[in-house]
Amino acid sequence: MKFKVVYRKKTGIKRFRIESDKNDELGYAEAETLKRGGLSSLVPLTYEQRGRIYRFTYAAQGFVPLSKMTGEPFAPRQLERMLTSFYTLLLECENNGLMRQRVCADPEYILYNEAARECRFIYVPLQSFAPVENDLKGALIYMCDRAKVPPAEVALRERVLDYLRRTAVFTSVDFGAFLQSMGLVGEDGAYLPDIARDSAWLDTDQLGDRANHGLDFVAAQQRAAVPTRSEWRLVRVATGESWLLGAGTYDVGRMPECSISLPDVVGLSRNHMEFLVEGSGCYVRDLGSTDGVNINGARVPANVYVPVSAGDMLTLGEEQFEIQ
């Protein structure tokens, strides 16, 4: 069996193909399930038969192999979403007649979707593909062991590693129960956003008499947990230009392909910094620029997500930008 992956550092995967050995037997029902798509954890494929060989082409353009990105700083809650990706995979395999042993567990072939901040997986619908060493639990340990998470999430990473290393038999039921105990997924297996997690963790036994008065205390707590803002704005002080920052990531630099391209800012690097807007928070990360990123006059460390607040002033190159 041959794996052919064309990867570009700046643009991610360009092509992902697998060719079977001669006379290998196709799992037709599995191949058709993947061809139809609709499974959020598995990369869709097309396939063709050439003589005695099957060729599978996966729609993985722009994805990044897990092995290439675990050394990079993780965004806030990125690890949580990647963990739930593995759980979704287990559930979708069970619910669609697919064998988890035929999922590529090698970190070279587990793919990261940066836009969704989730993992996507390659399934090989061949009768011969069920290697003993295909260990999804091992892939999770690999990911967590190398994840450069924000300081607030180190405890989460260590707790996950402890669970994985103590678990002899890795099943969807046990893993799902663990994720639920951490408040990361609901009973349906879906990732819990912040507001849902806050209400899920609300312990009414601690409310005392407040649980019995006329106010709907749970609803009040949920309203209080709603983020006060989901959009931010970056304003260039010198010109008044501004850019709306909704949920997602935005790179800033002199290159025309940057989300916010500023070729005329003196001292700005080609790919200078990145904004991340997630939930109610806004974060900045210096991408290893020459002159760095300063918040209110203090330089931030490179390759670390740092939260910002409305009114903060960023110095990029020789210009000032305000966060609103």
C-alpha cells in the first residue's frame, strides 16, 4: 500500500492519495459511505479502480498533519476541540458500520482543520488495512504529550494524559464518560460551548434557599454567562482604517495574502502577528516578527496567545493600533 501526500508548509496539504496493493479487496459499502460524505470526523474520498489496484483521493486540501502542528502553540480551547474530534470519530464509526481499525492513527495521517480547530481522519476501506499498531489511544497520547497549551489548560492536558495512561481498553463509552465528567461534551457527544458548559456545571444543591424562591436562578446564571461581545475591531490610529474581527483567526503583515495586509507600515514583518477571536475573548500572537508586538508599551513573548481588552494599544512596526 502506498501513501502519497504532497504538503506545503504555507498552504497545507495539496494532495492526499492512497494506492492499494494488487488484488487487495475493496470494502465497497465503507467506500461508498465515505464517498457520500456527511461524516464530520472523516475526510471524504473519491476512488477508482485501475486494473488490480484501487486509488483513493481524499479531499484534504489545506489540512495540516498532526505531526506538523503539535509543536506549535495551541490556541485557547484548541485542545478541547481536538479531544472531542477523537470522540466524534469513535461514535461515527460505530453508527455507520465502519471499523476504527481502518482509521489511520499515524500522526502523519491524522489531519488538522485549522478553520474548525478540529481533527479529521483518513479511513482506508480495504480489507487488508487493519494494522495491530493502529492505536487511536496512542495518537491521543502523542498529541497531548506534545501540545503547547496555554498555562490555564496545562491541568486539563495532564488529567487527560493520566486518564489515557491508566486506561487499558480504550472505548467510546469510557472516553465519552470521561469527557462528560470534564464538562467538555454533552450527553449527545457534542462539544459544549462556554455557556452550555457553565450551566451544565451549575450545582443546584449549593444554592440553598435560592433554589426555592420565585426567580429562575439557572436562567439568570445562563444570562450572566452570555459573552458581552462576539466581535472586535482593530483601528489604525494614523489613518482611521478599521477591520472587524469576528470569530476566527486573522494574520497581519506586509504580505498581500494576509487577512489584514499592511504593506506600507514601516517595520512590519511579512507575516507579523495573528489575532484569534473565540467565544468572548480576543487574543494576539507574535508570529516571530523582527520588531515584535507591544501591548500598551510592553512587548509580548513570541508564539504565545496573549489576551487583549477593549482600549488596549498595539504597536506594530512604527504604528499604533487600538483594540475596540
